Amino acid sequence: MPVSETNSQIIYTALKDCGVRLISVLPETWLVHLVTLAEADADATLVRLAKEEEGIGISAGAHLAGISSAMLMQNHGLLASLNGIVSLAQLYRIPLLMLISLRGGFGEEHPWQTEGGMVTEALLETLRVPFERLQAPGHVAQRVREAQTLANAALRPVALLLCRELMWED
Amino acid sequence: MTQGKVMLRSEALEAMYPNLASCAVVTIMGATASELYALGHRPNFFYLEHAMGLASSMGLGIALSRPEETVVVLDGDGSILMNLGSLTTMARYRPSNLIHVVFDNEALLSVGRTFTTATGTGSSIAAMAEAAGVPRSTTVDTVEGCRQAFQEALAARELTTLVVKVAAQGPANYHIDVHMLENRFEFQRYLTRDRLKAG
């Protein structure tokens, strides 16, 4: 499978270095190695979801209980989570660290991913969710750390977009 | 279905209220929140005033994060029907410190006119919880039955979905004199009180 194990490890290490102890996920191809790493990690609680919006509630509960969390989802999972982001995380000032695989961009072979790819960034802008792209291993640690710092300072959701250049090895 | 006088949600809440003093409580919005508030607000009560469906997910997040805390979610039929997958996620992790109460009035009540939900046309929340793998699920339709089932759930230390059949009737007013953000920070302070003391 040409999903990058090396870069998945770099992302996972960056999350752990930020004190993330609970990770919610709905598995998808680009996230497979990240899920495997979380499964094997005795110091992290992995919550496998039926639908991504549940993760907003779980992260909100974890935050209020004093636990740092991260959410792993595909961009279509972001689309499935909108009311939770607006009516829970933003309304109640809950920091969320959302790592979103940006499917449907240049190089996408699967027709079913393409519509979501075209709306993801515009949607985040409309939601006023600050976001940054993760495109190269060298900037992953710093961007993850800075995203979490902003989320905790602003008490708002932030997003990191997992890009093809980082996640996929053709 | 229920026979005779149908229990009011406020009566069921009153029966549970003494036991809620030592629990972290997450309620859905509308009548449930207002009726719990009317019994007496406590710093361990969080009223989720929107985001329908996510109360059970929030309760799961708290229960997994604070295993020493007993977490009670006060859900409703309309809310859990919007997030049925949550039953399967709760069942997958089955935290022993989580009690999921569902007030089932078979209606979307708080909108101003009674719209029947699917529990009024034959769907059973307790059966769905059981089928999802929730280890304990039961339905009660009397105040005494509710009091007893809730105390059993507290003693069982096992994930429980307790469906409480109640009348489709709300409070005279929906007033809650605690701002959402005030409630949020107060609840966070309650949940992290040990850490604050230690710090």
C-alpha cells in the first residue's frame, strides 16, 4: 500500500509530543498507518467511530475532562461533522485538533473523492476554522504543535490538512 | 406500550436527582435541561443546549477520560435517533462508569407542536441498544421502576442504557439562568477538580 508509513509515524510522534492522549478516527485509506500506530500505543485511547460527528462530542467531553485529543478523518468526514463543529465546538468554545485527509485534489484517481476535494478549504474558511497544510515531513512537528497551541489559546477548532505529497508514495 | 397514567419526565428526574449529586451529568437541550435545572443546578450538571445527538458522545468522551467519575447522560428519543451509531460506539468501548438514560416521549416536543418520532411508530431504543451490544438495557414506565432501575445501574458498574417512557409534556417554561459558557467552564472545573487541587 503506497500510504507513507514513515510520514504517518512522523505525524503520530508529533501528536504524542503535544500530549495528545485520546484519538478518535473513522478509518480511511490514508489514515491506516496512523490508526495502526494508535492501536499499538498503550498510552493513547483510540476511539473508533461509526460516524465522524461523534468524534466532536467525544473530543469535547475529553477536553472538559482535562484530556488532550485529536481527530483523524477524511475530508468527507468533515462534511459529515458540520453541525457538531458549529453547535458544539464553536458554540461552547471547545478546542479541536482535526487532522483531515485532503482527498480529491490534483492527482486524485477516484471520481467519488473529487467533489469533496473541491469544497474542503472553502468550507473551512466559511466555518472560520484556521487551517494549515501538512505537505512535507520537515514541517509536520512544528505545524502540529502550533495548531494545538492556537486551538487551546482560542478555544476553537483548528484543522491540519493531510496532503497527497505527505501521505502517498506513488 | 404504557398503560394508565404516563409518568412525567420531571417525576423521573426527581426520582434520580438525589443520586446525581456525585455524578457528572450531561443533558440534552430543551425540556430535559430545564426540568433538571428546576430541581436545583449543580456544578456537575452540563446542559448541551444544541448539537442534537451528541450528548451520548460527550458522555463517552468524559467516561473514557475520567474512569473514576460516574457519568450520566440524560438523552432523549429524538436526540439518540439522530446519532444511533453512538450506541454502537458506546457498546464497543463499554465504559463501566457510563449510564445512558433515554427519556422516550415518542415525540419531538420542544419545537412547539408534537411530532411523533419513530419510537411512537414501533422503534425500540432499548432493543436497538441491546442489538448494538450495550451490556445492560432496560425500559421502565413508572416512577418507582425508574428509581429502582437507575440505582441498579449505578450499582452494576456496567454500561447501561435505561429507557424511561414519559409523557410528551414539557415544563411551563424553559428558563435556565446559567449562561452556556458559564456552565461549560463550571463543568470543566468540576471534572478537573482533583488536578486543580494537586496543581
